[in-house]
Amino acid sequence: MPKDIPLWQWNDLTERRLSRPVDAVRTLQLDLFTDNRRTILLNQAHDALLCLDLAAAIASYGKIIEEHLDDSEIRAELELVITWQSHFVRFRESTCDVEQIHRLYIELAGKLPPRLRTTLLEFIVAQLQTIENVELVFIPPGFHVGLILYELGEYADAEIWLARAVDTGIQPKGRFLAYRGDALFHLGSDDLARELYRVAFLRDPQNVDLPHLADRSLHELVTDVEAVVDEPSEILLWLSVWGWLANIFTLDLNDLVTDRSGVLASLAEAEEVESMTVPQVWYEYLRYAEYLRTTYRDDQEIIRARRRLKDLNDGMFRRYMKKIGGG
């Protein structure tokens, strides 16, 4: 203790110095609580949204606004939740049918807190699954139980529902074959996905939802075909052929193990009655030519099949011969 300071003054000074850190900590704790209160209340609101307890969420938002009057972000979220509370009142007062569920789904087009959007989509899926033959319910552009599950990132469940839709005969088939391919692609089943894409482009290309395709190589495929097909209306029709030339699609030769004597005749008949488009016919001649080349190497049959490929589209034929090393 310094000699020139009385004992009583020194003790008082020491006590004040020692108390400062404690006061500072208390002040800091109070500030942290005040700062975190908004976050705590916001988390409570979001947790309530996950349970679709909109009243509880509204109460938490209200407490934030009481303490932060100028918080425009919270005020905007509160208004959205209040709006959705009124939507739910109307929904619960109505009959739970496809039309009402679709109307609720349409309301999701606006801006929503992510947690609320997710919970509402899950709610809509649950409501749809109470509808008989729901796998056949499709209202463009995206109202289908499988597509909503896809939007939620539930790809395994989406694939199951989309497969049911295809198996039950939903139309347009090409669209749903490709949608199922998208789900499989996200699940890592690339080969199975591309088989579905191939069939979709072969059988119903005009109805494939191109922007939705999950496999980015298919978008590049479309661009490549645009450069080699003169008629724009035929671009999608040629994708099954071009996909094989680009080593993306297979030809599926298994079902060609049949009596070969009538294959070319049946294809010629399909051309004559125009039961298939030119790209579809070309694809079938291609399959037959490859079947012969890889299985029988029957020169006469191969020559006839290839001659028809050349006659139908010389540009595609030249690319085909280049691919197999024949030109």
C-alpha cells in the first residue's frame, strides 16, 4: 500500500476496482440477452411454423415487433403468416378435395419463409394422399404428389409416386417418364434415369419438360441436335438417336432376339402407313443394324438396313458410320 494513501481510502479504491469487472460482465450479459432476444423469438416463430402452429408463430413475431418497431423484415413475415392463417381457416371450412388442395398449393406461388413453405408442401402432400387414385391427379405445370415430393427433395418417395403414375397410365406419358428419370438421377441411378429419358424422347418427346431435366448432359444434347437438324420441329424427335450417337443413351437390343425375316418388312410397312415418325423409324432401323452387327454380322441384312438409314437421313448416317468406325 502506498504510504501517502490512508488505509480507509485504499480499501474503498480497491473495492471499486474489484467490482468493475463484475459490473462489466453483468452489463455484457444483459446486452447479449437483449441482442439475442430477437433471434430467440424468431427461432420460436420458425419452430412454430414447422408445426403449422400459426397462432404461436404470430405471437412470437408480435413480441419482436413490440421491441423493434422498425423491423420491416419481421413485419413482412408476420403479415404473410397472418395471411396464411386465413387461408387455413377457409381450407378447413371447405371439403378436402383436389380443387381445394390445388387452390392451397397455388397460394404458395408468393414469397414465403422457407420453413413455412416446406411445412405447407408437406401438409399438401398429406392431404393429397387421402384422395383416391391420387397418382393420376395432375394439374399443369407441377401439381402432382410426386412432383411436390420432388420439390421437397424427397426423391425416393417422389420416384415411387411417379412410377405409379406411369404404370397407371397417366398422360402425357413422356413428361412423367422424364420426371421419374429426374428423381432417379438425384438418387444416383444415372443409367436407369437415362433409360427413362431415352424412352420419353423416343415415344413422346414433345411433352418432355426440358427445363426440368436433372441430367445436365441432356441440355447439352439438345443444343448439339439443334446444330445438325434443319427442321426445328424435329429436334426433340431426333434426341433418342443423337443420344446414342453421343454415348448417353443405349439402344436396348434385348427385345430383337426374334425371327429376323420380318423385321425389315415391318419397318417398311410402318413407313408406308406413317405409324411412326421418320426419327422413330430411323431409330428402329438403327437398332436392327446394330443388332445384326454385334450378333450375327449378316452382311445382306446389314447392307439393306444401312441403306435405308442413309436414305432417310444421310447426315445422321454419316455420324453413325463414324461412331462404329466404318467411315
